[in-house]
Amino acid sequence: MKVLLDQIMYERNLTVRQVSIMTGVPKSTISDIVSGRTSPRLNTLEQLAAGLKVHMTDLFESTYK
């Protein structure tokens, strides 16, 4: 599963700090997700989706959409 957070951030011209403020997710977690060092947990995906006002499925690339 590829997380598309970096693509959304690029399209909206958002920084890690801005996404952190919007979502309540720590900057370090966002950086780790964007760099591919970690995969987000379900609750983190929910926070990101709510803060960015997207569907949770918009945050990742999947063959099951």
C-alpha cells in the first residue's frame, strides 16, 4: 500500500507543519509517513483524512478501491 499523503501535500502546497496543525498528527509522524519509514495506523489515517477533508481511501493507493 502506497500512502499518497505527499501527493496531497504537494497539490495543496502544504508543509509538514501545516498538516500537523490541521490534523493533530505530530510532525515527526507525518515526516515518517511521507518518507516511507513507517506506515500509518488506522487512527492516524482517520486523523489525516478528517483534518485534510478527504476520504480515508484518498490517502492511499490500493487495487481494492
